[in-house]
Amino acid sequence: MIGFMGSGKSTLGPRLAARLGVHFLDLDVEIERRAACTIAELVAAEGEAALRRQELEALRALVDAAPPGCVIATGGGIVESPEARTLLRALGRIVWLEAEPEASVSRLPGPARAARPLLDADGAWRQRWALRQPHYRALADAVVNTYPDAIEASLERLVALARAERA
């Protein structure tokens, strides 16, 4: 699953995997495990370039080790890297969780917002959205709009997509 921050990847991913009876992998969690710190701490200490390096390393490892049929949630910015886009394709079907950017950002509660080092107060996240949106669209095998629907409605669409793929 790809999509902007707050689009629902970390919320819907584990629920989808549970419904399908498959593993769930959150790339952000894997990055934090590898870096032995939170993403916010990594970016504060070493900058965004370090996050992107860690992201690519974790994604490369997944291409070789991801369990078949698993659900993977990526970070919102992974699509900025041409290599990452190629690796994502190698992992299988890509679903873009699309939501209006303002809605995505507004979904992030205070602690989640504070943990997002690339979500700045000056609104530069809008530029990030504009940069990433064409990549999301180009990569997507399917699109599920997660706004304004409730989580359950989006989950049902994802389950239907996955089951259609298996059929």
C-alpha cells in the first residue's frame, strides 16, 4: 500500500492482513527496528536523506524476504525514489490509498502529528503531496479513496480487491 501520510496505510494494513489471513509488514516499523530509533529521531539526528537510505535498505530486504501474499504498508515518501518504485513493482500489486491531502493531515492526532518530522507547520507538506501524487498514480494497480469514507468502508473495498486478485 502506498499513499500520503494519514491516508490509512498503518490503520488499514493490519486489518486487511487479518481479514485475508496473511502477514502484515509496516516499512516504517522495520526502518525504526533497523535504525534503533524512531523515524523522528533518525531525521532529527541525520536528516531526511538518512531516512530515505534506510527506507531503500529495508525495501531491498523485503523484496527477498517478504512472505508471499503479505500486506505491506510503505512510508508516504518512498515513491520519490526511482529505485524504490522499481522495488515496489517487484513486490507485487500496488494499491494507492488516496485521500485529499488536507484530510490526510487532519486525521493525524497530536502525538502522530508530532512523530512526523516531515510534516511542517509552514505547509511545505503540500509541495510534498504535489511531488508524490503523480508517482502514486503511476504506480497504482488499484486506487481506494479513503476519504471521506469510514475505515470499515475502505477496508471492505480493499478486501474485495484482494479477493478479486486471488480469484
